[in-house]
Amino acid sequence: MERIAVFAALQWECRPVLQQMRQVSRRRVGDFTVWHGSTPRGGVVLVKTGMGIMQAEAAARAIRDHDGLELFLSTGCAGALATELAPGDITVATAIVGGHAQGRLETDRQHSLRALQVAERVALHATSGPVLCSPHALATAEDKRAAALQHGAVAVEMEGASLAAEAIERGIPFISVRAILDTADAELRHAGRFVDARTGAVKPLALAGYLATHPSAVTDLLAMQRMMRAAQTSLERFFAAYFPTLDS
């Protein structure tokens, strides 16, 4: 049985993990929401970090008094950099690149292989490779192509480097399991106008005002909702199979 810490930036990214936890208690630790609970194979500490490298770093430090943790798991959504990835595909990082002075932070091979096997067992399309941790969202296809060429990464997110660095410092294995949200050629130029950059929440007044002057943005918004549903559904399927088989 393992006692693991799971980190996700947003509430909807936390939900697939919460669905598998029992005897759940919720509390605030500094600026962060932390849930404690059990699964068939051990205890889980789930931390909602908020978006971004600095938020994730502070969240990981907030649970430094939690002893006996045997795994750090970073999850949530990611943007595709590899052109073959589609919304809902699963990426298991072999390393986190960028976002840290060391440049490349390796993930735990044994735990990563186990995660890949779980994803494949529930018929999720899963791939492994380096994942880029970016300090800002990559909203255009051009940005994503440049990042893929520069870093050789298959996907991009915004928290993993801080979490991997904290795990390494504490001598705890680290893995990253993410569901693809947007494809490599998706254009999300509008999102920054009405989405809070720190929490990922839609700002209703900003959205209403923006749609009043940019009605074509409705298409982008609906596409984003479909991508989010695909990502969340895949994470639900993954964690429903992952927690009962941690020690298999």
C-alpha cells in the first residue's frame, strides 16, 4: 500500500481523483485546498495548486509536514505539442523539461510504466515522452510548433517542474499523468480575455463583454468545452483503474 500526494491545478482536474477517494476530509493549508482520503490501495493527499509554476511550488511546500509520502503525482490537462495527440489522449512524462534551472527532471520509470499499463488496460490512447513545463500558456499553433522544436516535448503544461523538483529534493518518486486538452494546431487566442490566468476559472462578466463584441468566439468556447469534457472523461477512466492497482 502506498501513500501518495496528487497535485492538480484546477477543481475540474481534481474531480477525477476525488471520485476515487473515500473518508474524505477537506481543509485549507495556507492558500491551498487539500483533501485527505483513502483508496483501496492506500491513502491519498490531493492538493489543488492553482495554475502556474510558482503556485505549484508553493503548494508542494505547503505539505512538507506530511511524512511518509511515497509518490508525487502531477495530473490534470496538457496541451499537445506532438501532432498525433488528440483531446482525451493520455501522456505519461518521461521527464519534465523547461521551467527549472536543471532544465530536465526525470520521472520515476517504474511508476511511469505502471501508469502507462493502466491507461492501456482501460483502452485509453497513451503516449510517453518529455513534457514541457511552460511559464505561460501556449495559445497558438505557431507557439506550440516552436516549443516542440526547441524542447523535443510531446505536450506542455504549467506546474510539473516545481512538483518534480520538490519530489527530487525530498527523495520521493515523481510521475506526471496528463490528459490532452487542445491539439497542436488548436488556436486558443480568445481564452486569455475571459479566463483567470491563475485559477483557470471563466470570468462571467469578462466573457459576456467579450462575446458581445466578438461573437465568433462562441465557436472557440464550445470547442474548449468539448476538449475539457474529453480530458476529464479520460482522467476519470484512468484513476478509476489506477488506484485499485497501485501495487500490482
